Amino acid sequence: MKPVPKPQVVRSRRQPADVSGPFVCSWSAVGECAVVRVAGAIDVVALPTLAGELHHVITTKLPRLVVDLRRVTRMEAAALDIFSDAHDLAVENGGWLRASGAGQWFADLIRATRSGRPLDHYATLAEALPSYRPAAVGATYHR
């Protein structure tokens, strides 16, 4: 059986050039907002790494963040709990959490799991950034 590579967390100012494993997470500052870029599969192996990185960014960097999901290839429903918990932590620290780039599959996953916790998501990263739109309330998909 082939060993599963350990998830990576890359702290950089640049977007990852390509995915070097099944899961990569990096963050950068865009004005007063952090952009957390996620690539690969968000599975049970990657969930603790994702949760830890979101907690780190919110509590030590910027509490206003956009999670860019354009390069996600697969996502476990349990990731919604990670995002909801991170959203709650961001609000406690005077910020918010938004998702971007996931497309309709993210809204469908929220609906299928009947998640009642707020998760705002936008079609593009530019639309999710605060200079583009004010924060919306509830689980909504903005086109």
C-alpha cells in the first residue's frame, strides 16, 4: 500500500504554483484581509491541518479571511464544520470568513448536509474581497 503524503501548510506571499501532494494550504495578506488558498483533496487526513491553519491565521494574522476553493478537487462534508467553526472564531475576533471559487457544488454540499450555520461563498475571489462587496448574512451563494 502506498503511504499517504502528509498534508502541507505553506505560508507564503505567493499562490502555490502547483499542487505537490493531495492537499496544500497557503495564505497571504490582501489589504486588511487574509486569503487562504486551498488545493487538492480536503479529506479526513487534511481536516486537522486545515482547521489548524485557519485557527492560526485568524488568531495571529488577520480575522477577516477569504478561503479560495478554486483548486479543491474533493471535499468531505466534515470540512463544512471546520469552516463554520473558523467563521465563529473569526467573528469572535472581530472578523468574518467567506469562501470563494467553489461554484455550485459548495452550495449543494451545504444544502445536502442541511448545515444551518452561516457560510457565505462567492463565485470569484475578487467578489469575496471586502472592497468588492459588503458581508452577507447566512448560507448564500453570490453570483
